[in-house]
Amino acid sequence: MASLTDFRRVADGVRNWGRWGAADELGTLNFITPAKVSAAAGLVRHGKVFPLGIDFGSNGPQGAFQFRQNPVHVMTVDGGDARTLVEYGPKWLSNTVGQELSSFFDGAQNPFRFNDDMIIMPLQAATQWDALSHVYYEDKLYNGFPADSVTSLGAFHCGIDKVDSKGITSRGVLLDLVRHRKADTYLAPGAPITPEELDEVVAAQGVTVGSGDIVLIHTGWQARYLETGDRGESYSGLDWLCAPWLHEREVAAVAADNLMVEDPTSGVDGTFLPMHMLCLRDMGLMLGEYWDLTALAADCAADGAYEFQLVAPPLRVIGAVGSPINPIAIK
Ligand code: UVW
């Protein structure tokens, strides 16, 4: 088990603060150049589209933490409202807009009807990006921004709204740990994925990982969840020392099909989620969680092509420390 001294030494080695200027809030997304985006588009050869978002609903995997709930979907207008408006509309909706609206429902002559809905959810539920302001330590965010610049008003620095200029789109590379380990559905807990193992997978798949790539780690957790329904099921994820591996290759972002990308066992005595701290706060590298990689992994295994165009734009929620997404891989 490493110590906090070891952790600080690694952090010093991967820290990107100032690399793209003192005002930078994009972090490793800076590695995604126009040439990279253009080359990634060239990976689309068959028109095969893989949506990587899981279901956003009450059947989702949240619940292991009491402070995070699954998305709640609420209908706010439905057919019953149309009947109410036909019968009571002019009295019910007393303002001008309401009066006009109610005239749309004035009986059988007008066929127009509509439904509306809303969703209530933690931005960290379901498929998501962690913004760079999501995790910090020693009172500093990425690039040295003060941690107290995140308040109840939102993240003044490093919010998810700061990265929309990058798309986010690039070359995606899937590393299939389930296939590599010949695992039964998923990576059971107790065997964190090491940097050496990532090298083995890269070599076995005959793929490269380089500057500006977005790396997707297939651990099988999502498939396992759909089998068992166990929201708290533990797993193996990336060892914290995979952060330097990503740093050396100038990877732009990393995502996985599990809760935290990294292994739930810390690997550093005296702290929790050391890879989150290194990636988000020191490197400025965003993490994607709960991505559904099952169908994409099966296709990659079938055709041997582990690279594709990846399109994963966050919502521009101003000052948010994360965003729900429905990323798309295109081959
Ligand atoms: C935390 O880091 C607290 O959560 P997540 O795994 O969603 O990034």
C-alpha cells in the first residue's frame, strides 16, 4: 500500500497546472486538436452507431450511496390535462396565454394535443462526465483555482460549462479488460487493473493509445448489474497508478462502465479515490462513469477494430460539477 508521500510524488509528476496557461479550464481536452477531430471522423467506415448511455430512470444503478438517487421522471402534462382544459380551460387558465392555450382544446374540431415532462436527478446519476471541479484536495482545484470558488451558486471555475468548446469529440479507443482476462461477464473485485495490464491489452488488441484519445475501459460492470440488479456490487477498476499511464500518453479523457472508473480499493493509505484526485485536480482529465460499453465491446471483438469516432457533449449546465450524457461511438 502506498503512502500519502508516494501519492504526492506521483501528483507532482502528472500535474498539468500552467501547461496551457494560468486561465486554462480545459485541461487534457487541450490535446484534442482540429487535426485529431478530423482524423477521428475518418474512422467512420460502416455507419454503425453505438449509444453508450444507460437508461435514465428509476431502474438505474444509483442507490449504493444514500446521497445519490436515480433519475425521477415526472409527467407534467398528459392526456388528462387535455380533457381538463377542454372542460374547464377558460376558468382554469386565467391569464392571456392560458386563455389562448385553452382555445386549442375547444372540442372535437381541433385535433392538437401535447404532453410535457420533467426529470429530477443528481447530475452524477447515470451516464455522466465528472467536471474538473468535481473532486479536489488541499483547497485547490485543477490549475490552482481556489476550491472555495465552488459555492452554492455553482462552480465559478472548472464547471462543466467551460468545456463545451471541445465538443467533446475525438478518437475513442476501447480497452476490453473483460475479454483480456477472459472474465465471466465482469471484473470481480480484488484485482485492480494495473498500467502493465493496460499495455498488455493495447498490444493484444493491436491498437495504439496516443495524444488526444478518449480511452474507454470495458469492465463488464453494467452487464453484470443488468443480470443481478445489485447496485452496490463491488468490482475491479483502474489502479491509481494508471493516472501516470494516461499522463504519459497524453490521453484527453477516460471513461468506464462502472461507478468510479478507478478501483474502489484506494491503494493509498489515508485517502479515498486517489485516481480521481490525480486526474481531475492535478492532470485536468475528465472521468466518465456508468457508460454502457457492452454492445460496443462485442462489436470491437467481432471486427477487431477498437478505435472509432466518439461524440460525448455534456449539457451546458452553468457552474455544474458534472453532466449527464448519452455518448455515441461511430464506426
Ligand atoms: C465521487 O468522486 C465522490 O464520485 P464519482 O465516482 O461519481 O466521481
